[in-house]
Amino acid sequence: MIELDGATGEGGGQILRTALTLSMITGQPFRITNIRAKRPKPGLMRQHLVAVQAAAAVCNGNVGGAAVGAQTLEFVPGKIQGGQYDFAIGSAGSCTLVLQTLLPALLYAEQASLVRVSGGTHNPMAPPLHFLQRAYGRVLAQMGASIELELHRFGFYPAGGGVVSASVQPCARLRSIELMSRGERVGGFAESFVAGIPFDVAKRELDCVGRSMGWEESQLLPRGLPGEQGPGNALLLTMEYEHVTEVFAGFGEKMVRAETVAKNTVQELRQYVSSGAAVAEHLADQIMLPFALAGAGRFTTNRISQHALTNAAVIERFLPVAITFEDGGEHQICSIAAKA
């Protein structure tokens, strides 16, 4: 049984999610202590508990110690089974983080899968579903995976209530690829989603983005949602390139001006653009696992976070790969290779 310390490195929920995914795929059981030890509220929260329960359901696994607040957990996987699944977080906890736990594993099932998750779809500290659709999903498609993601209802913090689904086709083996360059720019656009708050918020965010980026009105898209899906606001900046798509997200909060949300989101986008890297910080963290499953690959990124370093260490506990990072000047290079 693989022993993991949840206080290692970044000390968040990614350690558990990566372990669940790779345990299902490799058949190796694990035990984790100090779950989310470096978070303000350590232990399993609702979204983490649902990820554990979902993983157990998908592979008919056995779990010991799964409860909200638990800081120790044992997971013994069985065989991954495709089919239809429905999971409810019951809060604004992230649907996308639950999906990210399941999607790579379901590629290894013998039949297709349809997974429906309800909870939060657009909330801080987690990738919005549009990011999975446009950025993460595009990389997986290049690697040979066939995954379709659909947003049925938005779910903002703190109300939740969002619904997403994923259709996953079996994939015998992911292809090894390299993303060393983003290629030529194809397009870029901004969307501001608002629900249950003044529509003027969307206009102000987009006006700020337009002035900062020099974008035309056709690239600035206000998206009004039904009031019952709010209150909430999400600003998404999508950059499309020859080899990769990136999505940068900002979220409206009480007492935070719309212009501040826009400026912070634009700043994150600009840091990526100026680096010349193929992928930004968050996508780099998330494609590391499928790259490792393919057995090899390389990519450039504008920043290697502590989150990514911790993720790499967990991956190396389950798979016979070595993950290395090196300075490429204005950007960083991540290389994944089979261990000798």
C-alpha cells in the first residue's frame, strides 16, 4: 500500500485527487494522512468526499475513513467500470475537480461513460467548466481521448446548484505529445456571465478588458443568465492559438469592483502571453497527469507552482516516470520520461 502524507508540499486537495485517479488506473491501493493539512479547514470537505465516493463507485473500490472533516483515508481500488453515473456535491463545491478525478480513469474503462455532477461550476480556487472544455479538453483530444463536456446549469459560490456532464469514450492508450510552442494566435475573446446581479457589471468588466487588450466590441461578449442561477459573476478570457487554447477566469465578489476583477484577470493573461510559453500555470499542473500516463512528453509553461511540484511528486509514487523541471529563460520546461 502506498503511504502518502497530505501535508507534503502544497498540502491541498490535489494530492488526494491525483492519488485517487492513479490508484484506479494502476490498481495500487493507498493510505493518506494529514489530508489538506495546510488549508484553513483541514480534512475532507464536501467536494473531496464526493470525489472519493465517485472514485469508489467507478471502480467498485473499498474506502475506509471517508467522512467530512476526515484527515486519514484508505482506498483500495477494484476494476474501472464504464456506464452512467450521477453525483451530487450538495454545496458549491467544485464539479470540475470531481470530474478531473474521474475523467482520466474512465478512459481505461471497457465501455463508454456518462457522468453527471451537480454543485459549483464557476467558483474561485477551481477551474470553471469552460476551462475544462476549451483548454484541458483540447490537450486530451490531441492525446487521443474523446471526451465531451456539457454545462447544463451554472452554479456560483455560495449557492451552487450547477449541473455538468461528461461523455467519455474508452481510450486504449494516450498518445505522447509535446507542447513546446503555442503557435500563432488564432483569436481571443472575453465573456462576462452574470446572474441575479445588475447587467451593468458585465458591461463594466468587458469595457475594462476591451481598453486593456485593445479588443473590438465583437470580442466582448456579455452573457446574461437566468436570475435563479445566481447571484454570481464570472469573467472568462479565452486565447486561441495554433497548438493550444487557454482560459483565464475572474470572479465577482462583494465589495470588489468590476474593474478590479477585470484588471486582475487581464494581468494573469498578460503574464502568460509575455512568457512565450505554450501553457499557463494552471493548465501545466493539470496536463502533467495525462502526460505521465502517456509515458513521456514535454511542455513549456510560464510558471511552475508549488501545486505542480507536489502533483509531480504524487504522480511519481504511482507511475514509473521521472518528472523534471528546468529553466528555459522566460519560461519553464517540464519533461516527463520513463524511468530507466
